[in-house]
Amino acid sequence: MEITLRVDGQERRLVVDTRTSLLDALRERLGITSPKKGCDHGQCGACTVLLGGRRALSCLALAVAYEDAEIVTAAGLAEGGDLHPMQRSFIDHDALQCGYCTPGQIVSAVGMLAEAEAGWPSAVSADPDADEVVLDDAEIAERMSGNLCRCGAYVNIRPAIAEVARR
Amino acid sequence: MKPFRYQRARDVRGAVDMLAQAPHGAFLAGGTNLVDLMRLGVATPDLLVDVRRLACDRIEELPDGTLRIGATVSNSELAADRRVRRRYPVLSQALLSGASGQLRNLATTGGNLLQRTRCVYFQDLTTPCNKREPGSGCPAREGYHRELAILGWSQACVATHPSDMAVALAALDAVVRTRGPDGERAVPLTELHRLPGDEPERDTVLRHGELITAVDLPPLPPAARSGYRKVRDRASYAFALVSVAAVVEPADGAVRDVRIALGGVAHKPWRASTAEQALRGAPATAERFRAAAEAELSAARPLAGNAFKIPLVCNTLVATLVGLADEPP
């Protein structure tokens, strides 16, 4: 099928087999390698991208089904070559070791902050009907539980996200 | 993955018509379970009819107070909806306790109901499984079944339904609205999923090509409180070992009415009607809650590796009901 994807602000036309995941379309066909293939089963979060501003797993999305979506990858977060505040904060806090899960962590954290901004509760929210979400350590850990880090860099990932959340 | 054709439906009728022509086709919404099962070779549709962009994406209030949830409303939007958070906290809590933020954004209301069991044998093509390949056998009864059923299972299948949302909907007396080749119908949530019997390949009573269009939540009495409690192996992002959804209407230290559904114990969300009957009109005490839980679980037939679920369900049910009874009005 011939499809058009809007990725990181650019329209890209390509021909794909219907079986192609959005992740494979981005990486193998368009050369956008910031979303990583970890488990390819929706369990690790390394392939996280924003679809219409909401974080989602590109390994479980079929490319043919997302022609309508504005897709943003970790590479697309850096506008005009300037690092996104979340990217800057991950560097400042040394919030990574091998770095493989990092683009997924960063995109997920950006999507998560937008959800908190919109007042979405989480499973650990003391008052699930509260108007404002306070992102303490427990909230950040719960809301980021879909992103695994096999190096165990969580102790620095949490403060990296908390610092951006405070701004 | 087996090759398949992909079609995007414009409206509900078109979607139903497309699938009626394709006996081996399937509807695609969020795809969070289906695409994975296709990659594993467990699901092999030759046509996907994409229903994600149908106009079933709203949550609306009907004149009689029913809250109608469109089938393509995402799990995250549903959990965050103010009306759901205030009137049906059990549903919001159940949704938020399931999956991860990324998955909840993709997953839909209709799709969540139709997700398949996570029994390891069902997902492994190299092993027999009566649900995946009828008549091939069930290794789970003698094999790995820690997460599997203690109630309502059959010799053919001991799988559990993995949804948290469906457990809350069972306690809320939700009604599933569908449209199929034979027209529209309304199915009570508690009758949507089946017990395995000798046809474990059929998870639900839906017929081929029948599309879930909405889920209706009837209004609760003003005094009712509701909550969801989930027990799992890690603090987040794991399926339930057991879970409890409860709606309690208290009156002067007693239980005027109560509705209870259990997750992680059966092939479907398990409505605990024995416990409910024991509690209607009874004093709202931990002792009575425990007696009711034990009465419900007296029907349990645990397997060698999951008998722990019986006390776990009892304790979780007591804790849930005590918490709701103690909640300030």
C-alpha cells in the first residue's frame, strides 16, 4: 500500500506491506532510528513515539493505520537543533547508561507531562478527582512504568523528569 | 505474520458489511493485543477492518442518566473523564491499574473487552491449546497455571480473562451495545464473556462480524460508593493475580445493596452473586464480609499451583468492602 506519514514535521510517502509496524516503517524505511526496537511486543517502551501528542507504542501500531496522525519521535523533539528540555535534563542528570531505552524514556516523559498537565489521574493518585496533579516520585514511577531500563538508571531518570515537571 | 488486506471503515454499517464478506477477517481498533497475537502467529486474519476512526469516540450522557461510552474511546480518556472519576471511581481505578500509559492511549473500550487470555500456552504456537487450536489439548492444568482460573473452568480450558476494565463494568451492570449483520442488540456485560465449557475457542457470545459500538453505564444510587483493588506480582504494569470491583450502598451500618465482581479467577469477570446475596441487608462488618467471601469461594476448584488465590481473593474482597464501608459519605 502507498501511504503518507507525517513524521517530525515532514510528510513522507512510502510503499509498505500491510504487515509493517509503524516502528519498522520509521526505522527501516524512513531511516528514523530514534525509536528503538526492544521487545517488539509492547512490553518495554523503547519504541515510544507521540501520535497526535499522546505517547504510544510504535511496535504495536500498523503503519497503514496511522496516516492521519502527527508522529513525533525523540529526534523530532529537538526543534531547530536545540535539545528539548527533557533531553537536556536527562544529560544533566546522567539519566542513562547504555542509552538504548533513552529515546523511548524521553518521549514517554514528554507525553506523560502533557497527561499530568491535562489533569489525568494515575493509579497512585491520592485524590483521583483532583484538578491538579503533583508529580512526586511515586507518581513519576507509576506513570513511567511502561518504560523499562535494563541498566537500572531509574534513580537518575526520576529526578531528570521531576526537574522538568517543576518548571 | 500472515499477509492480510487492510480496509478502513467509514461508518459502522460499512465496517459490519466489510467483515460480513470475510469469514476470516477481524476488526482492528487500538491493536495492542491483536497486532501482538498476529506477530506471534496466534491470530491469522486475512482482512483487517480498521474501526478506530469511526464516530464512536464520545462519552455522552443520556436523558435517563445513563453514561454511554463509545467503543473507540481510549482507555486513558475514559479513566480521566470527570463523570467517570466522580460517579464510577471503580471504573477509573480499574483502567488506571491496567497496562501502561502508552498502551492505555492506544487501547479502546471495545478492544479491551475483546482482548484474549495471557495464558502462556495460548500464546505459544509450539504447545497445544484448546482455545487456539480446538481439540489439541490443554497443557496448563498439569503445567504452568499460577495465573489461571479457580472458578468455572473446564477440562478443556483453565484460562482467565485478563481485563481489569471488564471486572469493573461487570460490577456496574454495564450493557454492551453491538451491531452485526443481523442488526443491533444489547448484551449485559456479565453475559458477554463465556465460561469455557467444551468451546474454549469462543471467548464471548458475539458472532462473527458483530461490532461493539458502545458500553452503557446505568446510573448508581446517590449513596453508592465503588472501588477497585488489584493484587499483582509487582507494583505496576502487570496483570492481576486477583482483583475485586465492588459497588456498595450502605445504610446505617448495614449493607443496603452490594455488587461484586472478581478478576483473575475465571474465564470471564466473575460476578460474586453468592457473596452479594449473603450481604444484602447484613451488618457492614469485616466478619460478615469474610463469611460472604468464603461462601463465594466455596465453589472454587483450585489447581495445584494456584490455590493461593482462594485466601488472596477473600482477603482482597474483605479489604475492599471494609474500605468502601468506612469511606466518608
